[in-house]
Amino acid sequence: MDEFTRRGVLRAVGAAGAVGTVAVAGCLDASADGAPNGDDGIDKDDDYDEIAWRYDTGGSVETVRDGILYGQEDFMDGTGGVLALDAATGEPEWRFGRTGGYSSYTAPVVDEFVYTGYGDDAIGSGSGSVYALDDDGTERWTGETGSVYHRPRLADGLLVVGSDDGAVRGFDRDSGDERWTVSVEGEDAGDPAPTSPTVETVADGVAYVTADETLYAFDLANGDERWRYDAGNRLSSLTVTDTVYFTTRERVGSVSADDGTERWTTELDSVKRLRAVARGTVFVVRGDDLFAIDAADGTERWSDEPDAGADTDRTIRIVAGAETDGDERIYIADSADSDPATLRALALDGDERWSTALGGAEGAAKMETTTETEPRSISTADGSVYVVTAGAIHRYAFGGENHSAVPIADIWSHAVGELAYVGTRDAVYGLRF
């Protein structure tokens, strides 16, 4: 751990002024689509009923475990490393790592220990590490890798990570011993810079890794390659059930999880992300368009698209499977120049269940009313839907009623539990609704 231990931070607080002196609790991971750069609009010298606590260094919020809120500090005003705040008081517990804007840490993986990857911005430099931290922020072990740009994956006693030296490694989660290493091929064999593989997910003893146009399945026990599949275009996302579903820039497809045999592909230009697989349907997003694809044969079941020619901002959240107690929904927040902003809830078959105005935040104590309703992200927790817009974070009941909001602009990320947490360039907040 660097010099920013809890005691060191609190000493600095006493010398430089109050940091994070109010209160907090709880969390559910969800990140905004963009990374706004503006002022969050909050005067830190005023008291606000809605703000339970404020940590006066900007950053992102990720998750809460055992009463600690984990995230990352912004590198411009903070360390750029991993941040741990007390989830009951907002006080800093510890910080780990420091960047200078030319290197970065991944979002932390929080389990019994806290894991994070590190790398610089010189792609192909082969310089990086993965760290395991104890609950007080001290290093438990360090593994040498290439630069790590994507969050490591944890399963079956292993931490699996891809790095820009073209390798995927499996480390013992407790000791840090390197169990195995495999190399993957880049897009161009003549390119002197190796590819940077991404461990997309781990499931049923297999690590699924993308590297440019190729999807690999590696055995978690020993790193042996079970199969590989050439997608013909750069892979952008995947989801694994008993089948592997994937997207590229030009199509959606599926392959067997057992041997990588192609089952079907469907042409769909400019696909952005695969959002969910549920009830025999693959949900994918292309720009502002949502498509529901039959998981068995790849045929289109239905779509939800803005009106042709409309200048629309849209964000989509699909809540299905293990995340629900039978209340599976698709939430779509729309903002267009010509129409009022709306939040809609659809069933998984595309039928609309309810719709409500995505209104401005009104009546917040000592805060200016905002009507900036361009949607940024959506999450769900504890019977509520949370929508981050350009000017606020909003909360609705699952039926669309009981709206409340807190106007904080340019939110980078948010997380929800007993309170809501938001991270901005200026600060991290715990909010009351």
C-alpha cells in the first residue's frame, strides 16, 4: 500500500479541511455510458439534506462489501488508484496505488481480498502487474504481467487476467502463485505489438477470452485450450449460458460451449453490445436500437427503435434471470429534442408495461432545479429503478410511480444500496432519497 493509509488520510484531512465528514451505506454496481468532464453543480460549502456525505476527491464507485465502499479515485485530483471508504461514515479507510495519467488501475474485484490490475498506456509495452490486497489495503501478493486494461476474473480459486504481452495467466487467488500462462495470437502476425486479450467471463471451469477476431475457451484447471472460434471480425461482447453468444461489429452469433461449433449468425451492422440472454432471447443494442433475437436460430423476434430521423439520447437496462424474483423487465430511458423525456418498462416480449415522464429534479433543498434529462445509465435495486441523466439521479418504484431525484450533474458512475452513491470528477457522494 502507498503512503495514503487511513491514518495518513485523516491527518491530511485535519490539516487541509474536511473530507468525507458526513455519512453513507450500501451498493449495487452500475456504470454510466460516458465519462462527463464538467462541474457537478454542488457547492461544497453548503449543507444539503439530500447529501449524507461527500468525499472531496472525484472518482468512480464500484461496489460495497462488509461495510466498505470500493471505487477508484480520479487521477487529476487524487491517486488514480483503488479507493476504500467506510460505508457508514464516508471516512477514507485506505487508498492503494498512484498514477500520473499515463497508467491506470482496473476497477477492483472484491471478494475475500481485493484484486486490481495495473498497466501503462504504451500498448505492447509488456509492463504491468496484478495485485491482491488485504482488507486494510496492504499488498497480499503481486503478480507480474503485461499491462492490464480489463478487470480480472475470479473463479475456482484462480484470478484470471489478460495483458498486453499477449498472455492470459491464472494466479492462485490466495498465494499469488502463477498456475499457468498461455499466449494468444494477434490480428496480424506481422504486427510487432502483441494483442491484448480480454478475459470476458469464466463459467463451468472455462475461461472465455477474446483477442481481436478470435474467441478462445481455456480450461481453468491448467490453461489448456479447449477450442477457438474465428468470428471474422473484432469481437465486442459475449454472454455464456449453455451456449456462447457473441457480437462483432457486423453480426450476432452463437457457438457451442462444448466445442466452439458455430450454431448460427445473423447480420446486424454496427452492433454495440450484447445486453442479456433470457427466456430464449438474445438482447442486443445497436446505437439507440434494441433488438430481440431468437436464441435458438438467430431470427429477429422484435425490435424497439426511435422514430426515424429523431435526435434521441437513449440508455437501456435489462433485468432478467438471477437479478429478479420473477419481475423481469426492460427499462428504456429516452430523451429527444422534439418530445418529453420518458422512462418505459417493457416485458421481455416487447410489450410495454408502463411509461412515465423522466422529469427534472424539483424541490431539492438548496439545489437548483434541473431539466437536463439526457439519460446516461440505469440500475435496479430494492424495488426501485434508478436513472442517471445529465443533470440528476432519479428514483422510481418498479411501477413507475413515487418519483424522487437529486440534482447532481455529470455523474460518472453510480451504485445503489441503503443509500445511493455517485461519483463525479469533483467528488464522491452518498445520497438520501
